[in-house]
Amino acid sequence: MVLNNDGGKKKPLKKAKAQKADEDDDQIAYKQKMKADQAAMKKAAAGMKKK
């Protein structure tokens, strides 16, 4: 009698981890600007709620 491990749930194959692309200075500056804009919007929204 041959036993195998076919029963139960099959595990999905693991994907290879994607390498982060090297970002140039323009992309880094854009991300920092977007974070600053979001922080300013949150602060303004909080100020509007107080009134």
C-alpha cells in the first residue's frame, strides 16, 4: 500500500520577493511633498472641526 500526502489543503507557491527599485531624487522629493501636504490637510481638517 502506497501512502501519499495529497489530502487536505494545498499550500500556494511562494512568490519571489520583489526588489525595490532605486528611487531617484525627484521621486523622493515628491513623496516627501505628498506627506507634508497630507499632514497639512489633516491639521486644517482638525481646525475646521473645532469651529
